[in-house]
Amino acid sequence: MGGLRRLFAIVGKEVRQLRRDRLTFGMIAGIPVLQILLFGYAINTDVRHLSAAVADQAQTSLSRELIAASQASQVVDIRARVDTARELERMLGRGEIDVGLLIPADFGRRLADPSRAAGQLLVDGTDPTIPASARQLAALELGYDSTPKPARREPVYEIRNYYNPERRSAINIVPGLIGVILTMTMVLFTAVAIVRESERGNLELLINTPVRRIELMIGKILPYVLIGLVQVTLILLLGAWLFDVPIRGPLLHVYGAAGLFIAANLTLGLVISTVAKTQFQAMQMTFFFFLPSILLSGFMFPFDGMPPAARYLAELLPLTHFVRLIRGIMLRAAGLGDMPGEVLALLAFTVLTLAVAVGRFRKTLD
Amino acid sequence: MADDYAIEAHGLTRRFGELTAVDHLDLRVPSGEIYGFLGPNGSGKSTTIRLLCGLLTPSEGEARVLGRRVPGEAEALKQEIGYMTQRFSLYEDLDVRENLTFIANIYGIPRRELRARVEGQLARYHLSDRPRQRAGTLSGGQKQRLALAAATLHRPRLLLLDEPTSAVDPQSRRDFWETLFELSAEGTTILVSTHYMDEAERCHRLAILDHGAIVADGAPRDLYEAMDALVVEVETADPRAAREVLLGREPILGVTQLGVRLRVLVERSVADAPDLVGRLLDGARIRASVTLTHPGLEDVFVMATRDAREPVPWEG
Ligand SMILES: Nc1ncnc2c1ncn2[C@@H]1O[C@H](COP(=O)(O)OP(=O)(O)OP(=O)(O)O)[C@@H](O)[C@H]1O
Ligand SMILES: [Mg+2]
């Protein structure tokens, strides 16, 4: 009874302070909008006029037709003609072209065989938009009517994605981006929460009142749960509006997953807040955590391509579990119940970090 | 009886690394009194107060506050003590009323009473004209009144005030002390630290701290009477030269300059102290008017810390 009262006193105070803190308030909306625009630009799949070179080793009418069709698609601008695959690779390596079209000498025979790709696209995968665009080329049909078209199971081009083995698109990035944005803002907001009080001298007064540690901790993070959910809404709306990102699973489960993830990040922020001596240190620690989260979670690089040690580490990061959950729900129409392991992992992380934060926090100045 | 003393400490010690900030302090603060801690910067006033609220763990010794062990039972004490930190520690981005309401909720003031209690504090501490002003924009004196309003909101039996009047003008200081006397009359025990002699003189009892140790304690009057020195005031055109002459001469114990005057401490056994001082100055051809005067706390302080500060140089 008295506990709830104190809890709500802390919450009310935090909300008031937050409303008056223009910078933080601006970051709540600013970070999601900025990030989604930044990432959105890079994930725009409708890229045209990629510079390309062709190695036409077949030199048949069919091969010329394919080259003409590729050019006509406007996806590529053919800038150079070379003889060998090696030369294409070299130009790709020097960054002179984004795409290399390789038409092997046995192009005619390959085309007749529905189980084999006839040509190859050599693609610079360092820029994530390029492989996605190149896939449009792969879908090209040859308008070649004289013989009955064999039912092709393989596209005309086989895509050889250099430097980036997994093809990605906006649809794949936006769900993960929810997690990245939440990691950034949620951890940071609470990481400075308690340190700020001690830097400003408020803590010496606060720890001399009957407030309990758990009340202080929960009271500090509750307002941010709501803020996190507002951010999620903002990202979902922007994603749907700008990039047609679908929400195939139940919306409630999207928010459920986000809620679990927000809680995990907030409690982690609290732990940082009990370790850091200054707000600056708290920010450093936040970024120390942010980097592996982004790199190892599967948001940027495919999880399966990582060495086992990195994978074990990644399993400890809440973002890893959230990326799996949210992609599952938004893209594969799964529900939280389909991935109980991920849900449990986030719950366990939250409870554990909250316990650590409460345990580390002392109502003394020692 | 435990109830006679609001605070009892034995051998209370706190070290920070090599430094002993509080050094084997024995302390007894009678219930209902205003007890002063007088000491210069770094003498351990704040550290002692923090030890007494349980904010710091003692390295040695023990303390009982309102009959409870600290820091062991500190949590049970929170509701009964009010603490005003040396640095302003309310929320600068909340307004005056919001700060008090927050504190009232934290202390669980019954809801029906809450508004009346907050408004009462605003009136009592002369803040009724600015309830919506952000605490960060208050003047030094207003901040101090707000801090005291917050510290007394839950009607604690014991108030610990850490240099409450630094940053406040003399008139506000007098008003502040009026309030302290009122609180004391209502039965609150008050421990207040200060480095102002005039404030310390108003306390029922006080302890003089130096380098973490109590060098003298008692009622102000008792301290004067117990002093092993007579005080001679010297008025002269060149007080620096006069000081040079007197310093370190037998039986002179200490010389403090106060503007154009010097306060000279002479051994109590000397029969005619002003004469003696006059003769010493005459010998150096310094004209001065010399009178015997009443000791003040300043003199008590100089006497008490004499040995620790400067060993009296011996000249023939
Ligand atoms: N947390 C700490 N870590 C290290 N040293 C400390 C700490 N707190 C206090 N000290 C040292 O302990 C000594 C006593 O400090 P304290 O703050 O108690 O003095 P004070 O009498 O309150 O002084 P002031 O009048 O300046 O407030 C000082 O030398 C100070 O530097
Ligand atoms: Mg102090």
C-alpha cells in the first residue's frame, strides 16, 4: 500500500522531469524517425542504373538478346564489355562496377536445361541494395517465341552474391530495426537515470527517505516502458507507410514481444546505472553494449554464418532473441507461443538484471 | 535511559583510504536540544552526520540514534529523522509544491492530510507566494527554506542539518534560527553543523570538531568558563607588527587578528594580563590600547586546536 504510493510518486516525478527535459523528449521521437530514414534509404530496393560490365563468352543471338533485355530493364547500365570472368571480378573488386554479367560459352545448352542457370550475375554485396536489385534481373524472361518455352525451374541468371551471402531487404530490416532503436534509447535512458540523481545530489536525499530499492528501480523504468511502446508504434507506422513492411502476425504479439524486450533493456540500463559513476561513463557502457548487440544479434549479419563463440555470446544479448521473435511475428505470421524459448530468454534476462540492479544498489554513500 | 539521548556514539571512526575523516568520536546529544557541530572545512562535520543517518558505514565504533543502532537499523529510522544535506538536493526541475508533494508521498503522509500539510509548510517557510516556481531558480535563502520545509514535512523527532545557512544573508540566518527554536520548542532534537561562531553560540550545547575529533564540547557558557586562558583585546594602528611581537612569547598562548584588533590569549594564571601585554608592546615601541574582555567561541576554538595547528615557537 505505502509501497505502491511511493512507486507512483517516483513515476510521477520521472514523468514530470521527462516532460521538462527537451533533449530527452526530442530523442524519443527523433531517434526512431532518423534511424528509419537512414536505414530506409539504404534498404530502398528499387535501385536503378547500377553500373555493369558484360563478359559475353557465347556471342550468340540469344546471348545478345539477354544483354539487350538486361539493359532495357534499366536496372543496369552496361558500361564495359570484357572477355573473362576474372576481368569482371577485378572490376568488381576495384569498385568500378556493381554488377558483372557473365554469359558462359555454353549459354545455349544451359538455357535449354531447366535445372541449370544459364548466366551468372557477379554482385558487389558490400552494398546491401545491390544484390536485392540484381534479383530483378534474375527474374528476366527471354522473349524468344520460336520454340515452346521449357518450364524453367531456375531463373536465367544464377546470382553469385559476392561479400554478402544473405540477401536482405527493407522487409527484413525494419522489424530488426525496432530492436536496434529500442536498445539504443531504452538502455541509454535508464543507464543515466540513477547516475544523474547522484550527480545532481538528489540521491543523498532520496536514500535517506523510506523509499525501498525495488520501488525506486521499478518507478524509474515504468515511464520508459510506455515511451518504448510509443516508439514501436512510430516505427511500425513509418515502416508500413514508407516501405510497405507487413505485419503478418497478430499485432498484440508484436507489442508483447516489444514489451518483453523493452523491459530487458530497461533493467540492463539500471545495472549500468548502478555501476557507472558519471553520466558519461553510463553512456560509454551503453555503447559498449550496443555494438555487439547490433553486430551479433543477426540484425546485420546472418546468425548462422558466425563462429560458435560469437553465437554463444549472441545468445546472451536480448536483441538476438527479439530479432528472431519480431521477424517471426511480423514476417512469418508466427505468434509468441511459437517461440517460447525466445520469450523465456527475454524474461530471464529481465528478472536477472533487475535482481542484479536491486542487489547492487545500496542506500548508502560508501 | 536511552530516551535521554537522541544520539549516542562511542569511538565512531570513519576512514577514507589513508585519511581519517572522523576519529574516535564520542558523542551524546540530549533529546530536545539544539546541538551544534562547529568546525572548519574538512573537519568531519558532514561525514559524522552521514554516519549518524546510516549513509556511511563506520570503520570503527558504534552509534545509536533514537535508540536504534546505525547503520544496522537505519531503515527503521528513516521515518523519524529529517536530513538537510549540505548541497541543495531537491529537484531543481520540479517546482516548489511538486517537490514538497513528492516528499510527502514518499513519506506516506495520509492522503487526506497531504494537501493541508504541504500548504502548511509553504506558509510556515514563507514560500506561499511562489509554489509554482522551479526549485532551480530559487535564491539561496529560498532554497534553504524549501529544504528545511522538505526535511520537516513528516514531522521527524530528530533533525540533522548540515551547514544549513552557508549561502544565506545574516537576516535570513536570524530568521532561520528563529524557526529552529520553534521546532526545538515543539520537541524536535536538532543537530546542526556550522562554521559560524555566532550560530554555534545559539546552540544549547555544541562540540568543536577539528581533524575529525571533538576537541571541546559542552554548553557555550561552560566552554568559556572551562577555558584555560584570559582574553585580552589589543587595538593598534599596526596589528601585524603587534602580532609579530606577541606571537610565541611566554605566557601568550595565541594571537588572532580581527580587522584592526587582536585577540590575545594569555595563560589563566597570569595576574594582570592586560598590563603584561601592554609592557611587551611598549618594549617594541608599539602604541596600543589594551583591555581584558569576555571570551568568545572563537577563543575557545583557538585554544582547543592550538596544539594541533601550530606548535608555539619558543623564543628566549
Ligand atoms: N567520500 C569521500 N572520499 C574520500 N574522502 C572524503 C570523502 N568524504 C569526505 N572525505 C574527506 O573527509 C574529510 C572530512 O570531510 P567532511 O565533508 O566531513 O568535512 P566537513 O567538516 O563537512 O567540511 P565542510 O565544512 O567543507 O563541509 C575531508 O578531508 C574530505 O576530503
Ligand atoms: Mg560538510
